[in-house]
Amino acid sequence: MQIKDWLHSDRYSLGIILGLIIPVPACLIFIAIVSLIQKYLHVFERVRQTDLLLLGLAVNLVVMRYYLVKLKLEKTGKALLVLTVVMIGLFFIFLKNSNLAFHF
């Protein structure tokens, strides 16, 4: 029960921690799905894996909406929003034209 209570607390630190942790598994799931589709169905050949990093960051926006609208925890939602915007900005500054590849 302590984890559930911790996840329902209204703290900036919780928003930052969630904002850093959630995109990693989401990105890995998207990369694995697209890699399988590319390998077996031969579609999505032009999708770069760095673009899937951006899609993984978009999952933060769903979590942010959950915290702001459903739970009414403003500090956690605001921290998620700020961190997501910063990470998307860093993506466009550093990784937009890169061809980073994850080998699965």
C-alpha cells in the first residue's frame, strides 16, 4: 500500500521521477514492435528509431493528463509537463537528424 500512497502524492519530485522512468519502457516497446513489423511485414521501412524516442516521450503526456485531470494532483502533473517539454526540446536540438540505432 505504500507505493500506491506514494504514487498518489502531490509532489514535484514524483513528477520528475515518473517523467524520467516512463519513457524508457514505452520507447523500448515501440522500438520492438516497429522492428518486428519491419522485419516480417516489410512496412514502415523509413521509420527511424530516433523518431520512436519521441513517441516514447509522448506517453508522458498521457500520464500527465491522468495526474492533472483524474487525480487533481497539480504539482506532479506540472513537473511531468515541464520535464516532458524539456526532453522534447533536447530531442529536437540533439537527435532530430541523427541516425541512432538500437539493435534488437
